[in-house]
Amino acid sequence: MPQNRLEALLRFHEEDPGDSFTRFALAGEYLKRGDTDRALAFFEALVEDDPDYIGVYYHLGKLYEQLGRTDDAVAAYRRGIARARHDFHARAELQSALAEAQGLGFEDDA
């Protein structure tokens, strides 16, 4: 991959704009760079265009939380849980994130 990961991902996206993995990677790269608006746009579009791309729901929810949009985070986690019927690992992660977003985390009980 060339020196600039973002440039490479943008090239891949230009070649195949519907590729979910590339779109997910672009969202992650934008997020890493602090460009939450672009990251959010890619995550939200991916959820709409490929709702079975389960990995996006956790990251979208976390971004919503970071932006103070707890209700949107909860909705994203719930939508992901509904989609992750047969992906037990992803479902468990989403359920944990949902509980935490709703203030039901148990990590403070120790």
C-alpha cells in the first residue's frame, strides 16, 4: 500500500465505490485523523447501503457516543444486534456496548 493510506483507500473507493470493506476502512481512517464528519458520513451510508455489514454498527454507535448522540448510539447498537442473529461474537459486543450506552455497565460494581 502506498505511503498515504487515505490516498490508497480513496483510489480503491474510486475503482469500486460499492465495496463495503473499503468504505468501512475509509470511515476508520477519517476517524483516526479526527475528521468525524466524513467518518460519520461513510459509516451512516454503509449502514444504509449494506445493512448486513455487521462490523459497522459497533463503530457507528461509538462515534455517536463520542458526539454526544446517545439515542442514536442506542439505535445503532439495537439495529446491529437485530442484524447479527448468527454472529454471536458481534452480537455480544453490541449488547455490551448497548448496556454501557444505556448506563447499565457493570464495570463499576467491583
